[in-house]
Amino acid sequence: MAQQDTFAFLRDALAAEAGVGGPAEVEVKETHVSIVLLAGDLVFKLKRAVLFPYLDFSTPDKREAACRAEVALNARAAPGLYLGLRAITREGDGLAFDGPGERVDCIVVMRRFRESDLFDVMARERRLEPAHIEALAETIARFHASAERFPDAEGAAAMTHLLDLNDESFEGCHLFASADVARLEGKFRDELARIAPLLDARAARGFVRLCHGDLYLRNICLFRGKPTLFDCIEFDEALARIDVLYDVAFTLMDLWLCGRHDLANLLYNRYASALFRTLPDLPAKIRDGYASLPFFMALRAAIRAHIASGQARTGHGGCVREHEDEARAYFQLAEDLLSPRPRMLVVIGGLSGSGKSTLAAKIAAELGPAPGARSLNSDRTRKAMHKLPPGDRLPPEAYAMNITAAVYLRLLSRALDALNQGRAVVIDAVYAAQEERDAVEKLARDAGAPFLGLWLDAEPDVLRQRVRERPKGASDADESVLDAQLQRPLGQIFWRRLDSSQPDLAGRALALARDVLAAYERQM
């Protein structure tokens, strides 16, 4: 029995169950692998009878197995969304749910949420805020920390297999010139050869886990006020049995594509910090995996490129031109992400209230390879060393001179780890002592990395007002702390001094960073 009959049955059944006016009131959304029907508070999800190089839903038994896997796997991150599954059976001349007759198909039943709560819609409408991303980072890190691990899994070999599938899929795409495809494939192979030892080492240390597998923005929503991951890969466990960084790279790539580099960088930094809290002591290169991120993001973009191209070729949804434009954008992004970008160390100093963290957040995404610089902050580092969330207040003894010295040493250590892996780094901390400034400059020299030191100035009254009025965050500094800083001699400051009250501070800082990089390259 054709799926057209199944679709008609489902539309009638959902209209009746949801109590809407009739089948015409049922909303329908289609993807290349599913038909989703929505009415009232319910969702029916039907898998298409399709066969792709990476997916086989060609028979009722295979679709039912995929439905069962979808409900079970998504219960890990979205138990409140998934209500179960229903078999569709042939009964006489028609169809029914869960009858004794022949099974012809199967559906997943879900709770409905507002489409406006999808993260891709929120991003497109500029409603996706840093608070959402910080909560999402914690959500993904918790999910990965509890995911099943595969210490015997392959690292680089698994990525080679994905590249082979990608090449096969691109062969069926007529949207891209063969020379362009060959060039991109060559870049992928070269980059994979470079990072293969890292991927193998991470696999051996348990970073390959049963992940979500399809973690782009449209598969993340606000449900009951919290970021919720749903619609994970269920049709092939091998595609979800991946390095955790490859999983989160999909979200990073999607944010990058929609122009929210700032949010991608924030997600990357908060996720890394949250995941590190769950890990044992490991060599920094293996723990961080920084060198793999551009490759992972680019591969995610390339996969979306051939999927969108396939949708354009089949006329899926009647949006041929839109799918073609989407495919080209993903393809170009994949190439861009594989282009090398220089590392550097930018350090932002200044008294409390000078705007160090605000500036760091604005420039980090534009420095170094995607998704931007590793951002290190003294307040967050101090809280992490005391095993406290950033928003919790520390006792006064946590600010003793010896502890402050340990915090600055930790910043240097983390910065060196990232620089040695080819990442750019942005540090923001007071850096009131000359020896602290000298130490971080020496770090850059020893690492052979370009260095830019920025010192943010502001009038004392401006600083006091900012400290008094800023929202609760990682910093515990109040006006008494600021007053003590104002009385402390700073010594000679040789860093570039910027008035933090001037407009386009981030633009000026990035221009200085580009000047430093250009000068460094001329010396090489």
C-alpha cells in the first residue's frame, strides 16, 4: 500500500485525536527522509520509503526498526518530547493503529512545541541569546559525559569512511563543478592526514561515544524553558558513534553559517570548559582536540551541501532555488573552514569595570581558526579551581595573593596548551602587576606566537558605575575591590591603551590584531 494512503490515514487520525476542525487543519512539514504532521499538542512522524547511500528506509520493517530506535535513543536527551510509537496495520479496506492485520508502516508520536522555539528560528530572528547558548553548552556537555563509550572505536579510519561516503554523494550532485568537488575533497584528505594521529589518540581515550549525530540548530529547541536535543540519528549507529567534538561541531557550523560567529565561539568555549570538568587528567592535546575542529565543522558543512543539492535535484518541497542556494553556501563554508588561519595571543588587561570580558567576547570569534579563539577569563578560572559555578561567590580567602598567583599560572598553562595546538587565545584579567604582564608576554615569545596586549582605561567614576550596575556574573569584584585596585601602583604599561568608553572598541582591537599579525608575517 502506497505511503500516500498512509499519509491520508494519518492526517485524518491526527485531526480527530487532536480535536481540530478536520484534516485541513493538520500542518505538514516534509524533509528528505520524513513527513511530519502537527495538530494541537501532538506530532505524528512518518519515515519516507527512501534509500540513500547512508540510509535505508525502503521497507516497512526497516522503518519500524528506525522508529523504535528513534524513541529509545531520544529518550536520553528529550524524554518529555517522545511519547512512543504506533504501528499502522491494514484492516479490511483501510488502515488502523496497532491492529492485528498486516503491518504496513510505523510512526513516532511526539509532543508538539512551538516552532518559534526551534534554535534555528531563534537564530534567524535574532532571538538566540548568550544565555541560551551557555545553557546549551552545559546540556550538550552533560549529554556527552553520560553517553556510552567505545574505547575500541576507530578514529581517523571512521572519518575516512565518512569522506568516502561524502565523495560518493557528491558524485550524484550536478550542482557543483567536478573541479571544485575534487579541490574540496583534496583539502579534506590533506587535513585528515594531518590530524589522524590526534583522532586515533582521542578514540583510544574514550572520546568516541554514542552521540546525537545530527546536532544542527533545527534539532534543538526550548522545551519547558530548557535547551533540548531531539531527533538524533537512529538509522545507523555508526553515524552517531563519533568523537564528541564532531557532534558539537554541527551546532558550531550551523551558527557559523548563519553569521552568529559570536555565539559559535561562546558555545565552543563554554562546552569545552564544561566537558573538561568531567574528564580525568589527560595530555592537553588529546583532551582539547582543538586541531580537529575546523575539519569537523567543514565536514558537517559538506554533508549538508550534498543533502541540500539532492533536495534541489528532486524538487523537494518545491523550493529548488532555495535548496540550490543553501547547498552552495554550505559548500563555500566547507572550503573556507579548511583554509588555514594564524594563531595569536591577545591579552586584555584593565581594572574592574573596564569592559575586559565584554571586549573579549566581541573579538574572540574573529581570531584564529574556526570557531575562533579559546577565551580564558581569570574569574571563571578561579571559580573552576574552587569547583564552583561561575555565578557563585567565593569567600575572601579565595583572593589571597598565593591563590591569585595560581590563577594566573593556570591561565598561562591553558593558553600555552591552546597555542601549541594552533589556536588563537584571548585572555582577560586585571593584569595589574608588572610581573604578570611580563610573564604573559614571555609566554607568547617562547611559543613563537604573535602577541597583542591591550589595556582598557576608563575614568574612576565610570568604573564605579559599571561595577555597581553590571548584572551578576563570574566576577565578585565590588566597589571596595575597585577602590583597592585604584590605589595600587600599576608600573609602566607598554600595552596598547584604549579608552573603553569610545565607540567601536571591538573594531579598533581587531584592527590592532590584524596589524600585529601582518607585522609578524613580514618578519617570518
